[in-house]
Amino acid sequence: MDKTLQRIIRYTQKQIDSNQNCYFDRYAFNYTRDLLGEGSFGSVYRGTHANSFVAIKILNLKHYDNPVYKQALKNEITLMMELQSPNVVRILDALCDQHDNELFLIIEYCEGGDLRHLLSHQPNQRFPESAAIAIISQTIQGLTELLHKNYMHRDIKPDNILLKQNTYKIADFGLAAKIPPKQVLRAQAGTPLYMSPQVLECKEYSNKCDIWSLGLVLYELIFGRTPWLCRSFDTYLMEIKTKPLQFPYEIEISFNVKDFIKRCLKIEEQNRISWTELLKHPMLQNQGKLKRQGTQERLNFSVLEREYLYNIQLVCAQHNFQAKDLMKQCGKTHINQQEFQNMLRKIMNQNNEEIGKKLFQKFDYSKDGLISAQEFEYLFSEYDFAPLNTIAVQIIYELQAIIKMYSISLKQLFEQLDQDKNGFLDQKEFEFLIKKIAPKLSQENIQEIFENFDQDKDGKISLKELQFVLQSKNYQKLKLILNRIRETLMKKSVSVSTLFSQVDKQQKGFINFKDFEYLMSKLDQLNRSDIWDLFNLFDEDENGKISLSEFQTLLNL
């Protein structure tokens, strides 16, 4: 064992009885009943000491022959024993059983669990703004002591923030690094989703890497998700660099919180807020005050307008367009209403003059009859118009990206998932796929995603439905068209069979693509590719025509 560790670790020998109770020194726990969690190198149990609870982390020392791992363990133990902040999880004792080559770390027991667990049990998996600020404030207080001792944590994330008696504490210092002031590191460490761009790229970085992580955690606490999807190092980094930082429109946050997040999530370190500035930021200084600073620049969009803007953002994301690119295509720095309408028509392959007119009036913030590049980019890039009441859109988007990235055959994927070989995926079979992408999703979330795939609402997913959702370039737009057909029929009290008969004028008993294209032209302006995708979804038996039964099944009326 390392000489430094030998000076702070006491020796002991554990005793285990027939009921799997383990006793050593003044501590006790049960191997079966008290397990809190397991990792690659050891396990954590809830133990007892003098009628109080402690967490007992048991590490098998044979895993620490590697010098890098040995140094990380040394860092963790010495730092946690050195820190005194109430917002840091402390090691209370350290013992070693030489016979079994095991190390016992006695740690503060945090009965509230970790922030990831707490977040998953909040309404809509997000905290109110005031609660999120309080959590981040306490986390920063814990990090402040690390700063004073010239440490950076390098793995700030919800899983490493624990709750004990209404106090949030930073945990897991295995990746913490001590560096002199104004020095930098290059080593890649941490959890990819919360790594700063510099850490991801193995470039030089300072203790500002923890500031980036704080911004991401605060964003996730308020909005229930992070601003960028993470599938791999390369794609995540590309997403950060190409997709602007956007704030979900449906949740209004104060100016100070938005400013704090923006300044934490500056891609270049030199542009990122410093620790000195961060500690003086108004969001932290005004914490707990009743008066809340509103977001003065926020504009009110109707549900229909938000839906339209969201679909524009989806199309732009699929083609890697940014707001500045759209304005460049116009060849102007300012555009009038007609030019704005033409831009929307080009993006969406459809024309909705009423919505276009209303959006123009709102984008024209200066009210001079023109939209400047700055006005357009601000509104279009500032907000994420995706509906927050569903996680399905995020998962579907991620699945589409993975399938495209790895050229996955949906037919082969479907066959692998269809365990009972009945030609459909039930919820249990589908759940296997979703948990590969997001293992911690609740059953409620999985049900919601399942329903997004189950177009005809028959409680199962066909290959056609899987392909429709994951292969259609404009799936969300086509889904809106389906819903619009249903709503129109309900409003006009027209049955599906009546609509079918009106389209099938020759009474053939089926609708061919030409008939279907005619129907779609009456409902919306879609391009031929979108109409073809929708036609194929209706055509369940793939015979090139839609029967009344197929028409009724999908519209589900």
C-alpha cells in the first residue's frame, strides 16, 4: 500500500456470520440487505456505527495495481479527509483488511440519495427555478473549498451531488486534480455528457471545466434535459459546436438564471465566466429574495405558432442549417414580409400565410417592417420550441441519429427485437430498445415513447410504424398532418368511410397514390416525398393501394 495511505489507514479484520452480517472494528452492515450500489472496483453499503448510519465503500485493492488507479484512490482519500465544508461528502474513517486485501472507506451517509434520483422523482423530471438555484448554490459552496486548495473536481454531475438532511454535498473525488493557480491540464477525465469542449478534445483546460459542468447541471435541473444530445465524443462535440444553446420556450426563467447558464456554457474557456465573477453573479447574490427578475424580451407565441417554429427547427436540424445560414441564403441583412414568407415556404415545402404573417410581426422586434439578421437569429436560436411535456421527441431524434450514423437496417433491428416472432413489437420488446438508449427512463416515459410509434393505437408496433417514425425525414410534420385529418373529420362530423368514398370517386374499393396525393393537396402543401412516406404508412399490406380498412385503422376513428 502507498506510504501516504499507510499513515491514515487503520488495519482491521472483518467477521461474517451465517446471515451475511459483516462486522469490523466499530462498524457493521449486511451484504444482502444494505447494498446501496455497485461499481467496477467495489460496492457501497449502508452500515451502522454507534446507533447512526454511515456509508461503507468496500474496494478490492487488487484492482489498484495500476499506478493511475492507485493515484486516483490516494487523491480521493486524502482530499475527502482534508475537506471540511458542509457541502462536501467527507470520509470519516479508513480501514484495511489485509487478509482479504480490501479497503473500507467510512463515508457520510446521505439518506436523500443522489440528485439524479431526486430529479427523476420531480414532477416532469425537473425542479422549480428557486430549488434549482439553491442546489447549485450549495454545490458551488462545496466547490469553493476545492478552489482554495487548488483542486478541480472534473466530474460534476447530478450523480455526484448527494442530499443529507436538506444539505446538498459534492461526492466522488476520484478524478479530482490538484494544479497550481493559472496552470492547465490536458488529461481527459469525467463523464462525457458533462465534459467541457476542451476536455472532450484533450486540449488544455483549467478549473473552468467545472464551471461548464455546473451550467449543464443547472440547465438539466430546470428543463429536465441537457441542451445537447450525447451519443459519442465526436458527435457530442459536433452538436455543441453547431447547435446553438437554446432554452425551451415552454418554461420561462429569470434573466439572471439564463445569463448564468449562458456565461457558464461559453465554448471557449477565455469567454467563459471566471470563478471570481461566478461567485458574484446576481443569480447567487439574489438567491432567496422574493422579487424575481422576469425575462423582458420574451415574446408570446400561440400553440400553433410554436408548433410551426418547432417543425422549422426540426427541418433545419436535419439539414444542419443554422439561423445565420437561412439569412445568408436570402442574400440580405434585412428581409421584408414577402421575403420572410418565401423563406418559410422554402424550408417547409408548404405555405401558411396566416402564421407567416403573425410570425413576421413578432420577429420584427424593432417594428420597422423588416427583420434583421440579428432579430431572426436571436429568436430562432434563443428558444427551443420542442414541446417539453414529452421526452419522446428527444429519444426518437437520438434513435434516428444512431441509425443513420451506424447504417443500421431497421428490418434486421425489428427482427432482433421481435422475440416471439409474431411480426409486431409489444411494449416489453420495444422497452429493450429504449433502455439501450436511456436506461434510467421511467415506465411512464417508455409508455409515452411507445405511443408515439404506435400510430394506429392497437397496442403494438409494426415494422411499417417503426420505419415511418425512424426513416421519415419529416416524421413530426407528417404526424401533425395525420392529427389534422382526424381533427377535421371530428369537427365536420364526417366519418372515415365518407371521406374514403369522396376520394375513391370511381368506387374501386381502394385509394391509389394518385388519389391519396389529391387528398393531401386539399389538406396541406406537402412535397411528393412526404406524401409517399405517409401513403406507405397507410398501405399496411404493401400492395400499392389503401383499402378502407387500412384507412380506418390508421385514422383510428
